[in-house]
Amino acid sequence: MDRFLGKPAHKPLSEQLAFVGFLFVALVFAVFFIMPLVWSLANSFKPAADALANPASLFSKAFSLENYRRLEHVGAGWYVYATNSVMIALGTVLLTVLISVPAGYGFSKFRFPGQSLLFILIMATMMIPFQSILTPLFLILKVLRLQNSLFGLVLIYVTFQLPFSIFMMRNAFDAVPKALIEAARIDGASQTTILRRIMLPIALPGVATVAMFAFLNSWNEFLAALIFLSDQNKFTLPIMLVNVASGIYGIIDWGALQAGIAVTMVPCILLFLLLQRYYVRGLTAGAVK
């Protein structure tokens, strides 16, 4: 009767208990994953002596920016490493998007001989361990005179980011009805116009997902930056963290290390919060047609 009168039906007690249990488990997992971030931020604002004496404690009686000031004296300074990381990450995002968007559009909306085989070969490169081809990559960069170059490192990151990005963009464009493209062709729109004015606005969540993955992978990558860069003024933030962690005589400067971790993770958290809505929609693009 409540259903016909428009009144909300009461859920059974078992369903309510199950929902409360789900919320409790979700809250436990959220605290479990957030606590390391909170601990790192709290230790970064401790005085250096307190952070070194008791790094396991969460809070300190005094608030200090001493640890962040100490980062200015690590190598060339944290701001130099942060600038290098930003340049590499933005360059990786730009090239990845510029290449993966038309490639994904081509695989989604065009048919040509060997299409399936070419797509499988591109996807198969994701199974190649990065560590197994470090030597060939090093030799290639040396021949191209891009060794110890930020641009050379960007090319390496883009190469390994493209297979996943092309896959994501193909799924995003597959979700767009072909009727829109046919209507645009009848109106005389070129392929470039269709891609730029019709397809891209609809597939924007996929583009945002590709951009975010490219940024996070290049921002946090350590091994390639360590091997292909030899000039200290071109190092990235992950390499700076290793230098801080090694310390003098093997003593770890916990305060400076946590300050470096905070500097490194804050841009990633802000980017994820800004693009979270597009990120979720982009991952599910093409799942249902």
C-alpha cells in the first residue's frame, strides 16, 4: 500500500545491518589507506630533532617548517628537482594525449587491413618488462644524443604509456554512436572537425584518464630517471628522496624525508581530486554500448 501511495518502503532489518556493515568496513579501509599520508604530513611539520628521535609518533608539541627548509640544501635544491619533474610530467602528458587520441579514434572508427594484428602488437608491448630493455634504450638514446636529457626521458615515458592510452581512447570512442559521425559527414564536416568538435567533447573523460595516468606514472618513476640522467641538476623528485633517505653515515633524516614525500605526493592528490569524476567515467567508457 505504501508503494501505491508514494510513501518510501522501509528496508528489512537485514539489509540495513548489511549496509551499516559495509560502511564500517569501508571506513576501516579508508582509515587504513589514509593514515600513512597523515603520518607523513605530520612528521614533515615536526622539528628535525623530534622527527629523528621518535619518527613513529604522529604529532609533536612544536610546529616547524625546518624540514622543508632543509630540502633546499639537498643537492641542487628541491625546487630544481620539482621543476624537472613538472617539465617531464607535462611533456609526457602532452605527447601521450596528442598521439593516443587520433590513434584510438583510428582504431575505433576506421577499418584497414591488419588492424586487429597491429592493435594486438601494440597491446603486447605492455607485457615487456621495462628492466629487460634498459640497455637497448640506453644505446638508442646515446645514438640520438638524448642521453642525460629531459626530452629523451619524456620519449621513454611516452613509449611505455602509449599502449594503455591507445586502449583507453579506443574504448572511449567505441562508446560514441556512429550516427553522430554520419550526421556530421552529411553536413560536410571533415575528419579533423569531427574529431575535434564532436568526438573529443564526448570522450573527454577518457582523455582525462589518459592524462592522469601519464602524469602519475612519469611523476613517480624512478629507475629510468636514475639510469638515463647523470647531471644532478636534471634529477627528479624520486631521486631526491633516495638521496635524502641515504643520509650521512647511513642515518636517515626522517623529517626531511617526510617533507620530501609531502612535496611529491601533494600534486598527485590534488590532480586525482580534480579529475576523479572524469577518471571513473573514463575507466568505464566502452563497457556498455
